[in-house]
Amino acid sequence: MTNEEALEAIRKNIKDGKNDIAGPQIMDLASKNQQDPMLMLTCASMLLTIGDNTNFPALVGDIMTHLPERENERYEVASGLISLGRLKDAGVILADMEPSDRVHRARAAVFHGTDRFEDALAALGAMQNLEEPDLVLRVQVYGSMGKHEKAINLAKEILKDSETYRARRCYISALVLAGKDKDAHKYAKEQMKEKTADGYALMAYYSWVTGNSTLAGAMSTKALKIENKHLGALETIGLSFADKGAFWEAKIAAGSINEIEPGSPAVFRILALCKDD
């Protein structure tokens, strides 16, 4: 059986709810491929999916002891670990890498996730070319530091150049963190009037961050009826399912995200709420 065939067999068992079979299969595949860090990361992600929090850290330890020599491959491993929520492990890898925009970007994500906000800003400041995701991260860092005026103003600047779902969600997030729920609701409602997937997904996001998981789920469903691969709506509906204890449905949403964007941090955010499953 090839590795791809083994992965397909595991995915089928997970889909069928046969986690007792999938778990040993995952560990067997990982043990046979310790020189393939990307496959090991896939196995680690599958362990999270089935809620195996015992073998997961052990597998991450194996990944860390079998890091590739090539810089590009080490970066990919670090990025994968960030997606899986293993920020400190990713930080260890990134600390020894030659500075570049993508390394600074990854370091900023690690610093923000580990509450080292000044270091996160410094990493972003060291970049030569800031892209929209980097500016969004800066907004998030400002918000985490309580610098809400800076966060909102920067979010507004991003919106002048971009109308992406990510940019608009960033603005809603900045407003909510600043305690400006009414302004955030007004903005989300305006976006919803478009009756687009983005518009409904933005109202879903607003509903989620303000504690209304029922409405968040309903708005996400509307968005997905228009665009069934809308990543924002899939994440929000996954979080909403998990919040209600519907872990199987939440994991289906996480799996859908992973198929569209392998290694997306959104998958980890959903699965992190399914630990009691």
C-alpha cells in the first residue's frame, strides 16, 4: 500500500467515525515516514481531527527530532506547526533561520500567539514588503495590546485599498475589541444587505465574536448556500457547531476547510473547541 492509499484509508475511517481504527493507522504511517516531515504533519493534523491528544504531542516531538536540512523545507515545517497551534515549536525552528519577509511574517504570528506583542510588531516592522495579511496581523496585535484607536485606524486604511472578506472582517474585529459593538453591528448589517456570500459571512462573524453562535450558524449557512467553499463561513459555522457541542458537524466543517486550504489555522481553531469530544 502506498502512502497515498494509506492516507485515503485513514480519511475514510475518520469520515465513518472509526477513530479506534484510524488512530493506530495514523501512528503506523507516521512511524514508517519519519524522514518525511510534511507527511508527519499530515498525520499530526489527523490525530487532532480524531481528538487523540495523547499521541499528538509525541508525534510533534518526532517531527522536531527529524527536521530537514534544507531551509525551505524547515520553513514549511514551521508553517505547518503554526497551523497546528504548536507555536513554541515553530518558534524554535524559525529562530535559527535566515531573515526574510516570510520568516519575519511567521515569527510575527508566533509572537502574537504567545503574547509577545512588541516582538510581533518588531518582526512585522522588519519586513520589506507588507501584504494585506501582514497589515491585518498588525491590527490584531494592536487590538491585543489594547491600542484600539491604532487598530481601528489601520483597519480603515486597509479598507481603502481592499474589500476582501479578510479586510472587512478585520475591521469588525477591531471595533468589537474596542467595545464598539454597535458600530460593528451597523457595519456588518450594511455588508449583509449585499446578499453575497461575503456579506452573510461577515454578519456570521460579527454574531460569533459577540456571543450569538445560533445566529452565526444561520448566517454562515446562508453564505454557504451562495458559495459552498467560503472559508470564512466554513470556519464560523464550524466554531458555532463546536460551541453547541456538535463536534462531529464541527469536524466536518474543519475537514472541508482542510480540503480547500490544507494546513489552514482555521482548522486548528475549530478542533481546539472539540477537545471534549
